[in-house]
Amino acid sequence: MPDLQAVLWDMDGTLVDSEGLWSITMAELAAHLGGELSAATREELTGSSLRRTVTRVLREVGRPDDEAAVSSAGRWLLDRTAALFAAGLEWRPGAREALEAVRAAGLRTALVTSTYRELTEVALDTIGRGHFDVTVCGDEVAATKPDPAPYLRAADLLGVDPARCVAVEDSPSGTASAVAAGTTVLVVPSGVEVPAGERRAFRDTLAGLGADDVRSLLAAGVP
């Protein structure tokens, strides 16, 4: 079996407990627009891109979703979320230790997120830029998760074969993106169920995860 070349990490809900903050700001955006966000729509938008999120919220509250409206609502959501991110982000259980273990083992790493660059930079003040060789953000690719483009871009920047990478994800859209890119995926759900499928293994938490555990996923040829 091929040796592991890199580990590709999702951010929201995987490394940091930010999905709850997104729930707050998305609900606030709906209220700002004069409506209310349903629990079903919030779940549907877990791991989604900013544009899809804003468009869906606008439709939910019965507002126009033309380019100007999407741009204005997107700016509002980014600014509000940045303020919450700047106040501090909590790590998901075991995430920091897992990152450090992978780096200590000499493996290359990438952060692959649907979050826009300006907001990712705020999050990296908590996570630490030194954990990653490259970062790929939602506004830097032609298509976002569940499209494979973000993970393909990360592998290209690292100069590695996606088939020799393990991605760590928490959402259905992120998992679909990583699988479509050809990686093996370690899924650690954070509130939204991820269906079983090809090239994915499941774990309840990142606590106790070491580099050998990640290598074994690739070596085992996860179905």
C-alpha cells in the first residue's frame, strides 16, 4: 500500500468548535433580514459555502437573492462572524494534540476550508499558522465543497497525490468533496450525520489520534 504523504484538515467543526458560532450568526442574519432560520435549513447548510449559505437564508426569509442582496448579506455575515471568531475559538476535543502529533511525525499538512480567507485568517490566530504547510479557502477555488476542487487544490499546492492523503472532515459536504478528490477520509461528525460510504472511516473524537492511526487508514485501504 502507498505511504501517507499528507493530512488535509477541515476547519469548522473539525478543528475548532465554530459551527455553533455560525449557527448564531446565521440566525442573526435571518433576523436582520426580517425572518427566522429553521433548524432544518441550518443543518442543511453545515459545511456550506458563504454564497450558498447567504442565498439560502435570503430565500428562507422571503427576500430577493439577486447579486446585490447576496453581496450585502454576505458582508454582514462575514463581519458578524469575524467578531465572534476574534473573541476566541474553542478547539474540538483532541484536535490540537492530533495536529501536533501529525506535524511531529514529519507529515505535510493543509487546511482546507469553505470559509473565506479573511475569516480564516482570524481563526488562524487561534489555531496557529505553523500547523499547516498550505491553506486553501472557500474564495480561492472555482467551486467549493462538495466539489473536489478545494482538496485537489491543496494536494497540488503540496505537490502530493490525493490518493496518498487522508482528509479529516466532519460534514457530509466536506466528506463528499474529499472522497471525490480521491483521498481517504477520517470522519469525525460534529452534530450532522455523515453517511457511510467509500474510502471513509469514522471516529467519535480526535482525542488520542496519532500519526500511526492516520497512516493505518491509508494502509488498510478503507472501503
